[in-house]
Amino acid sequence: MTKTWGVHMPEWVGDDPIEGGFVVIGWGRLGNIFEIPNDREEFKRRLERAYPEKKPGAIPVDAGTLFRFAHEIAEGDTIVYPSKHNRMVNIGKATGKRWHGPPLQDGEDTFPNYLGVEWRVSFPRSEFSQAALNEIGSFISLFRIRQHTSEFLKRLGEGHSDGRSASDQSDAVTDDIASQSASKLAEETTQDFVIRRIHQSLTGFEFEHFSAHLMECLGYTARVTEKTGDGGVDIIAHTDQLGFQPPIIKVQCKRQTAQVGEPEVSQLLGTLGEGEFALFVTLGSYTRQARSRERNTPRLRLLDGEDLVELILEHYPQMSPRYRTMLPLKQIYVPDIISD
């Protein structure tokens, strides 16, 4: 019986796993984990030697992750990868290929252990139930998906084929790791709630007015444009009340949870005149090409769904009662713990 696995990778890997057909995990000091014998205790011993600074309670959790990655994922198993950098849920099938290769690296983090994946579909997070999103918000790099497998498998056109086995082993986790999970889950759940509520409650035109109101909370004067051939400009924002003094910001709003491509961004840039800047706002994310255009265009700024939520949370007290009723939020305190 095939299994369904969830995999987390760091945000900085970007689209490389999808374009390269793989998932990757770290623990670079261990060398080639696929050469370690099929024995959990051996993984624990090697981790203790390679990472003497690790807390004892973290060793069994990490060893279990590495063991499953090296020896349990089988060809044909379903792989679910929630990519944080673009808020997409990517689903594919394990190919059975394993290799220790040139590591993906960001600073001291090295990720040299790869599994081949045939990626088949990608969907925005908003197209899944909150319960399913909570399950794939696990606090470890690799985990079994058990309760909502059918919701992910149906995206592949498959029936439910993953069941809970009495022989499955579940690693106990430390209090610090569990607290870290609670903090991360609270953050992700808030983002999902805000984006889903805006998408469901507002039309495209109403989203433009919402974005203009948020600009005003940021200290700008903003007005929604007429529905004419404006080249994609939905809002004009400026720092003075009359709108004569530069800079002038031209804003395009997309009430969608899918990715926005470079052609739409370029269309907005084509409307700019002297002393004008472009701001693109979406509930979704942007393609790599669009982000590249942003990096190379000083007068362009792209706000994705995550950025939008951060601004809403920061300026929530200044928002109008209408929008605070639509987005009922309250401040809570969660553990701020960085696990070793």
C-alpha cells in the first residue's frame, strides 16, 4: 500500500525542487545518509557523533526523519510539499531515485540528500481545507500524512489509498519542538484565514477599495481609478492630499490566490511616467520571472499574500470597523523558540 508523505524545505530553495524534480533534506555533516544501514539506532548514534551540540531530546526526532527519508519512502508514494515562498501546495510521486549530491546551501545550512519526485500538480493553499493545511503544517522536515490523505490524492485523480497501520512508529517530540510547532501553526493559520476570508468576502472591485484603505492606513492618500483603459492601474496613491507631489504610486490589485506572471507586472510598469512607482498587490504569489523583474526594477514593488497579511496585522487597529468585522482578529502570545 502506498503512503502519503509531507515534506518541508527551507524557503530559500525557491522553485529549484519543482524544476529539478526532487525533495531535499539537510544534516550535511552525516555525509551520504543512504549508505547508513537500515537501523534507526545507527542513525541516532551517527547524529550524536556528528552533532554533539544537539539536545538529547532532538536526536530521536531527527534520526526518525532521516531514517524514513533514506529507507521508507518508496517508489509510487505520494509527496506533498507546501512551498512557503509562493504559498502553493505541490503534489507528486516518488520516483524511487535517491542520491547524495552537491548540496543546496544557504550560509551554514547544507542540504545534500535528495529523493526524486515527479511533480504533477500545484494548487494555492486556499483550495484546501484548513484542517488539511494544519496537518501539513507539521514541525518536522518529513512526516506521514494520515488524516487528510484523500484531499491530496483526489488532486491527482486518485482514491484514498493510505491507511493508518498499527505498526507505524511515531517519534516523541520535545517540549521545545512542540512549542515551535504551535507558534508556526498559529502564524500559518492566521495567514490562511485572512487570505481565505478576503477572497471569499470581497469582489475584485471591493478588493481594490480594501487595498486603497490599507494604503491610507500606511499614511498615503489613495483613490480607486475609474474602470477605463488604464493599463491595469487600479489605485493612485501619493503622499500629499492633492496628489501633485511625487512620488506617485500606481497600484494594480489581483484578488487571486494563484501566481501572477511577469507579463502582468510588465503591463503595470508600462503605465509609469516620470517620478512614478509601481506596486502590485495579490492574495497569491509571483512567478520566478516576476520576482526577477522586481529585483531589476527599482521603481517596482510586489506584495504577495503573506506580505499583505503582515501589513494588515501591523495596521489592524487603524483599519475601519467594516474591515475589522470582516477579519475578526485578536492578539495572542505564542512561544518564540528557535530549535537547535
